[in-house]
Amino acid sequence: MAGTVSAAEAAKFGAFADRWWDPGGPMRPLHRMNALRTGWIARRIEAEGMAWRGLALLDVGCGGGLAAEAFARRGAAVTGIDASAEAIGAARRHAERSGLAIDYRVAAPEDLAAEGALFDVVLALEVIEHVADRAAFLAALAALARPGGLVFLSTLNRTARSFLLAKLGAEYLLRLLPVGTHDWRGFVTPAELARGLRRAGLAVTDSMGMTMNPLTGQWRESRDLAVNYLVAARRGDGLGA
């Protein structure tokens, strides 16, 4: 399996590690959207009849652990992996202070897939736009999900509006993110993501747009996928080619 980690991207986010849990810091947009995205995911997990206690959940590209902690608080057995040792260090320190038992590791998804690890739920939130090999990344996510398991991704659509709002607006005008956080060319359209998931043996079951109010910074659910969006998928009994 080809390597999925971009060393430059891992270093970029590792540099933010000491402020990952600062709600007014460089990860401010993630703090503000976290309840929306984790809530949407949680409702779909519960709709499947999955019990939180003992649910094996993997957070790929977990960063400092915003999503990982949200699901650990619900009772899931959470593993979080990231290519940045600095981010994993921040995640471990915050989980320890919060009294949460989360298995954090410096690893790429293909590392766990090679070990034969399997999870009921696999997350990759705001990650795929930063990986070195998109097809290999999706293949690794699929390999890590149990047959019938759920995979959730959130990312940014590659549209004129996302360039204006998520790149120019968020980084240069509103300064919501450090300049250089995103490369618009790496954004992924829903059609591209659906094709990639299908080739990896995953079928899209639902999607949601996430829209931010630029005046308040608050996020809400939307059917508009033009900028930020979430996708839910399910692994079949066999993986695709």
C-alpha cells in the first residue's frame, strides 16, 4: 500500500500542537464546528443500533483530539492516530488531564491496516485534503472498517465559493486559520470522493453540508455541499478493486 502521509502537511499541523486546545487559537474553526460534525456522526451511529459502550472507533488524523475526546465521552473505545508526534503529544496530555482513556499513536492508517486492525467506526475529519495519496488513503480506511462498519469523512469541496470563503476569506481576510493551512487544489468534490470510496469498497449512505456564519463564527447543518461537507459510508462484505 502506498504511503499516505505528506511530511510537509504533518509538520505544518504539528507546529500548532501547543495551541490545539485553545478555542481562540489556530484551531478555532475546528472547535466551533466540532459539536455539529460529531453530533451528526453520533446520530448515524445510533441509528445503526450500535451501543457506545465497547464501540471500537478509530480517529485517523486526530490532531489534538477534539473529535476523539467527544466520542470517548460517549463511551466508545477510541484509538486516535496522527502522523504528527507533536499533535499526538498534545492529545495525550489533554486526555490525561480530562480523565479520558484514549489510545493515541503516531501512525498512518496503512500502518494499522498492515497489522490487521479492525474498527466498528472509522473517522477521517478534515484530513483527506492533506494526504499524499488519496486512493491509498481511502483504501486504508476501508481496510480498517469491519464488514458492515461505518466510515465518516469531512472535507472541503473544490469550488469557486470554497476558494473565496475557505481559502481567501478564512486565511487572508478573517484570519480564522493561519495562512497556508489549505491548498485549494487539494480540495475534493463530492463526486470525486464518492468514486474513490466506491473503488475502495465503501458505499456512500448520507452527506451533510456545514455552513459557517461569518459574523458569528457559528456552524449549522445544510444541504449545501459547496464548501465544507461530511460523508457517511459503509463497508460491504468484500472490498472493491
